[in-house]
Amino acid sequence: MPKVIEIRWHGRGGQGAKTAAELLAEAAGAADKYIQGFPEYGPERMGAPVVAFNRISDEPIKLHCHVTNPDVVLVLDSTLVGKIGVTDGLREDGILLINTNKSPQDMRNLLGSIGKVFTVDATGIALETIGRAIPNTPMLGAFIRVTSLLDLNFFIAHTKEELKKKFKGKGQIIEGNLEAIKRAYQEVEGE
């Protein structure tokens, strides 16, 4: 992988793309990596397309702009595929991770020649573990699996502490999110 890993998240308002980018950045920072995690704001309403970004490196990051040629693209809502350019700029050997119940081959047939394609039913996992259709934490689990960028146990421990701050006194939500991460890590499929 390149010195700076560039990541682009596509989702819809309310699916947690911005929160996922922040959780990933915080965990990578705790793992002594240099990080950036930031959203691109457009119409800020529930259901509107949103984009968030990460950069992760073992060396200081000198770029301060949007990610235009990502190494990894995560799509939290498969209905965006074909409607917006989710694969625009994706490096030839890049990773595309899509929240869908379709197979990686089905998505490749739809999208054509692109890098490595992975799929996971993050929404289904979220519904079963968290009780809500918010696919961001399962997508993080799948991301950890397909990139090996961070150790899963480290990521879970760090994320648990971050979720405790956000959901103080809501242990069921915290545990549900952690279970979602673990399940997606196990269930992600790729070519």
C-alpha cells in the first residue's frame, strides 16, 4: 500500500459516514498513525448524499484537500451506485467495499473493470445487532478485514471507549455496535 492511504466514504445523511470516518481516524491516531478525517458538506438533510474522507499514514500528511484518487472507497448505500460516481478516481488496484446483499461478482458486473470488490450486508447486520439500519460500524469492521490497516482487537477496544463517551449509560447500543463490527469482519466477501 502507498505511504498515505486515502479513503473516501459515500453514504446518505443519517447513515453515519461522517461518524465512521471520525471513528477510523481516532483509532488510527491511537495506533500512532498520522490521520485526517473530515466530511464534505452539501445539503445537510437526512437521506441526501454525503461524502467523508480519511487519510492514514506512518509519516506526517502534507495534503489538505479532498481525496480525489482514493485507495479505498466505502459505499454505505448501494442505491448510490450508478447515480453518483462512487468509483471516480479509484486507483487501479484500489478497494471498493459496498454495503449490499449482492455478491462481489454481481457488483463487478454492474460497475465494470475496477480494483478489488468486496461486499457485506452492513444494513442487515446493523438491524440484527443494533436494531437500526445504520451501517457505519459494520462497514468499519469490513474495512478492517479487507485492508488489515489496524488490528481488529485494538480497533474494537478503542471504539468501545469512544462509544462509551457518545452513548453514556446505553450499554446495549455500545455492545450492539461492537457485535456489528465483529460480524461484518467475519461476513465480508471479496473476489
